[in-house]
Amino acid sequence: MSKQLLSREQALAILRENNCPPHVIQHCKAVTELALETARKLENRGFKVDSKLIEAGALLHDLGRSKTHTVDHAVEGAKIAESAGLPEAVVLIIKRHVGGGITSQEAEKLGWPKDVYVPLSLEEKIVSYADKRIGNSHRIPIEDTIEQLHGESMPEAAERVRKLNEEITSLLGNKT
């Protein structure tokens, strides 16, 4: 595969070829719609956003769920994407979308390779934000995700998601 960004059809084909469950594919489609909607709103506010990258990254963000449904799906998905020769920007979205980001200390505890697992680019942040706003394949209030993370004894992740939501909604010109 070339380093060009994938079309929607190519990204969906990769999910199917890797045996991603249908409900995961539906979730990825829903995340993509919200991410693209967010990107359009940001573009209308003057931000430079790569919508093709967001589309490819959002469609493939849960590629690793073809192997595991744990938090490790981020690392597994990045490995699959790298081995398929996908562009580094797409690999980074896959790697950095979970939990509003994973700190280096958390990554070490998880046994992940030393790397950056926090979304840095605007495109990475948009996909991570959209993922936290989609429960299964429906939009949910960000508070639901934050409450769930607190309920799973993950207050640091809940705070990162809250801050990510605050950052994106601020860029959109919305109240937090």
C-alpha cells in the first residue's frame, strides 16, 4: 500500500480484511461522521484541518479491536497499520486515540513500547474527541464517558478526556 491517504472504501476494506467485528466497523463509521463534522466546523472558524487524514484515521482508529478489546487495541492497531504500510499520520491517530491519551508512565505499566501515546496534532485530538463522544455507534454526552472512566477507577483518564473536550469545544467556540 502506498503512503497516500486511503479512501473511505479502502479503509473499510482494511477493517473487514482484518476481521473487525461489524459493531466495531459501525462504531468507526459513527466516530468518522462526528470527527468530520467537527473538522468542518473548525475549518469554518479558520483552522487548517486535514479532513482526508481525519477520515482515514477515524475509520481505522479501532483497527486493533480485530485482535483485542482491551486498551492494548491502540498498540495492536498501530502495528497492523504500520505493517500494511499506512501513512505515519494515520498510525499516530490509531496509537494515540485511547483514553484522551496514555501517559508514558501508564504505557510503561501496560508494557507498551516507549513512545508518545497522547494526541498531539489537531487531527489526532479531533479523532480522540469524537471517539469519546460515541458510545457504540450513537452520540453520547462527554459527561457519560467521564463518569464511566471514574467508575472504572481511572480518574486521570477522565481528567484528560475532560480537558480534551474543553480544548475542542473551546476551538469550536462552544461553552464547555
